[in-house]
Amino acid sequence: MRRGSQQQRITSGTPNGTPWLGSVAKYLVLGIFAALVLYPLLLIVSTSLKDPLDVTANPFSLFTSVRFTNYLDAWTLGGFGGYFWNTIVVTVVTLIGVLTLSTLAGYALARFHLPGESIIFFTFILGLMIPFFSVMIPLFYELRDLGLLGSKAAVILPAIAGAHGFGLPLGVFLMRSFYMDLPEELADAARVDGAGEFAVFWRVMLPLSAPGVAVLAVLVFFQTWNNFVLALLYLPGTENQMLATGLYLFASGRTQDTELAAAGSLIMVLPVVIFFLMFQRQFIRGLTAGAFM
Amino acid sequence: MQTRTEGAAAQVPRQKRGVIGRFANMSALRRQQAYYAILFILPGLAVYLIFMVYPFLNTIYLSLTNWNGVAETKDWVGLSNYARMFGDGAVLKSFYNNVIWVILGTILPVVIGLFLALILWSGARASLLFRTLFFLPFILPLVVVGIVWQWLYNPLFGPVNKILDSVGLDQLSRGWLGDSNTALYAVLVAGIWGTFGFVVVVLLAALQNVDVSTVEAAMLDGANWFQRARHIIIPQIGPQLTMVTSITLIGDFSVFDLIFVMTGGGPGHASEVLATYTYKAAFVQNQAGYGSALAVLITVLSFVSAVVFVRLRERQR
């Protein structure tokens, strides 16, 4: 508290007085940007609550009518209920896949002696620099030939492999550096007690790496839930459509049910916002850690 | 095979892990560890090789063919797809748009984000609340960002034109996304709206480590707000500033979602970027070969910008 007031004195205002002027300008700027952020968000919420007739009369004025049945209609008639479950399944399976495979590989690369391990690690890291577009085309035909196109696996497997940027390459990188920082003595103590290598990993090291796993999990969740282009390309049918593509098809389709598009947007956004408010710290830590290569 | 493996491992001195050396049965442990290492790494490596590395190499191969995605045979055409790119007006337009996006889409969020982070750091009330609020657009799915900004730009009812009309600037109002002069910039504004909060959050975290006494000294010397920011504060958050710049910069060469959702690259090719054009070439016009060459171009550009950036960072250190 004391530090805050000291900081305020030092960094705000001008040396020649009139600090209130600086303060007014400060809150004016913050207020303008807050309004710029808030207005579009409120617009989604307000439109999702509007009567269809009111949407045609006052399309973009805030909160002119309130009804909750739009969510029900979006869920059933708009098909967002199905998209929602598909998105959950894809996200959860991708999460399990990335977390399992990258803790295992990251641990092995950090702790075990394997000839050629640096080549393997470098191969994984290379994936951080491959943008999705440089695998997009052959991957389509590969998935088609494997008979996976249109199934959930067509999004899950590329996502785990790192096609959307937050898969194994990032996971192996993060987990390896996390395991490198853990003291080896703990593992040795367990070995002296007769634990096998898998037990050392599972009972000792994995629980210790929980904070790192949490950071990775939060990043993978956001990226998979929000991902658009994987579903756009590899889920051409409607049966397994995810929220991002379902929403896009709905909003760009011929029926201009704006209030249902808004309700669908909210159905997609709400879990993300709740998740973010719960895991803000992990999310920010992960984003910055991933960048410090 | 096993003895060779073990021998190779034994030749490599590992001083960091000297603790293990205390065990009498070291070689047995190492052999066991190598076996476990393979077991632990193989599943992840397999998925990664099959769904990332193999298609990546395949893109390079396809870019040298004229495959249409259907035919049994893939005819080798050498570098002619690459030669074709330079004569393709749409590619040049896309590249130009990409460069604009990279420059403005990097500079503006960083400048806005830095400015807001400095304001919040200088002791604003409710700075946590503002920070969370500014960050919200960044976590939204880009599809949702695109849809809501489409509403804002709606030519007839959209709030953007309404506001312009109400302040007497009605000659400026237009169909922002349908006008080829403004389409790209209109999408870019939505993109900046979605990224500046990320810069705020990272830089605000960095600012917590700034040495307040140096700022105080500058203030006693009569330095004003901008002088203090430019000469005292910003140099101390250099690494984080470079980092956020690099993240936005590298992602900008593969920008796709927002443009695809909001304009589809149109009208004409007015807001086309390399990623949307690659998508169209490969999946609308079924030119898998040409599309792959375009994909290689995106990869090279992203890679070059990453390398340039790492160089810049090294110079800072």
C-alpha cells in the first residue's frame, strides 16, 4: 500500500504541480479504452437477450428487450448444443493427449540418458516454428486417406501434434525445462527405496510438476476451444462440427437470426471467460514462458 | 544394438548428473533408463512425426508438383509454382496486405498496450480490474470477435456509422467491410482490439521490476512524463517489450481467422492475405501444388521474421 502511493507520487503528475490534470487525463484514457472493450462485449450479451422483432427494429441498441428463450433456441434449433458437446469432447481428449505425451517425453528428455536425445528434442522444438499453413494441405489428404476426415480425430490428432501451435512441441519444451529444474536427489531417494523408473516418474516427479502441467493445460484448453481453422478444414460434415465453425456457418448462413448468433457466441465464450477468471495466473505465465525460448 | 547404445551413452560425460555416479550399478541403471526413455518418448514422437513433420515435408514436395488434389499422379514441375507466384497479382496484393498487417498490427497494439500499462503502473485505482477488462478480448475466439465487429461495421444499422452520423461526419460513413479502400483496415482495427490487452498484461508484469529510485531521480532532475517513460522506464522493460513484439509479429504472417470470417479476403482481393489466398488456391480451386508453394512462402516469411527478431533481441542483451 505504502509502495503504491510512493509510486504514484513518483510516476504521475508533472514536477511543476497540477497533478490533478494528469490524473483526469489518466482516467479519461483508461475510461475510453474500457468503453471500447466493453461495448462490443455488451452488444453480444444484449443482442442475445433480444426479441427477434426488436432486433429488426433496433438492431444494435443495448438492452431494449429481454428474453431468455434465445439461448434455448440457439441450443436446440441453432444446433449449438451439439457443437458444444463436440467441442468439449475434442478439447478434453486433446488435453489428455497433450498432457500425457508431453509429460512423458519431457521427463525422459530431461532426466534419462538416451543417445540422440538432443536430436529428438530439436525435432520437437522445430514444430514451434512451423505455422499451421505449412502442414494444412498435405494433412487434409493424409487424414482423408486414413479415413479420419470429418471425425473428431481429424482435429484431435493434429492438435496434439501441434498443428494449432499449442500441442506437443510447446508441451515437450515446457515440461522438459520444468523437469530439468526439479532436484534429482528426490528421484534418487525413491530409487534407493526400490522404486522402478516408472514409479519414480508417476509417484515422485509428476506430482511435483503439477504447476507446470497446470500452465500447459490452461494454454491447450484455450487454443483448442477457440480453434477455428482445424475444424473448418477437417470437419467438412455437420455431424462433428465444433462451436467455432458452427458459429461461423450460422452467422454467415442465409438465415439472419442475429439474436441466435449472439446467443451462440455467448454459449461459446462463457466457458472461456469463466476458465480465464479461474486460471488467469497460469494463463499469463504460460503465454510468457512459451515465448522465452 | 543394445551394447552399442550403452557404449555411446557411456562415452558422453555428464557432470551435471554426477549424483548417479555414486551408484555401483551405474551401467545397469543407464541401460534401464535408455529403455524407459524410448518407451516414454515414442508415443509422442510418433504422433508428432505423423501429423506434423510428415505433412510439413510433404508440403515442400507438393510445392514442386502441379497436383490438383485428385489425380493419381503428381507431375514434377520443378520451381515453376514459385515462378508463377511472382506474376500472380493476387499474391502480390496478399503480400502487400500482409506487410501492412504485420507493421500496423504489431506497432499499434504494442504502442497502445505500452501506453496503457504505463498509466496503470503509475498507480491508477482499480488497476487490476482494468487489466482484466483489457485482457478479455484477447481470450475471445476470433470467430466471435469477427462476428461482433461485423455488426459494428454494418452499413445501415452499425454503431460505427451511427456515431459518425451523429457527430456530423456522415460523409465518412460507408460499408466499411465492403469498400475495397477500407476493408483491410477495418479488419485490422478488430485485430488490434483483440491483441492490445495481451501487451498490457505482459508489460504491466514487467513494470513491477522497474527500479523506482531511478524514476525518482529523473523526476528530481525535471524530466517530464514522456521523458521519464522513454529514457528511464522503457529501457528497463526492454526484454519483455521485445518479447511481446515478437509474438505479435510472428503470428501476423499467418493471420487468417479474422479476415476469413469478416471479409473472406474481399471485396475482390482487397483484404486478401497469403493465408486466405493459400486456402482458396488449395481447397477452392483445388491447386494443391500451387497452394503448397504459397504455404512454403508463408513458412519462410514467418521464419525470417523470427530470425530477424531473435537477432534484435540478442543485440539488446
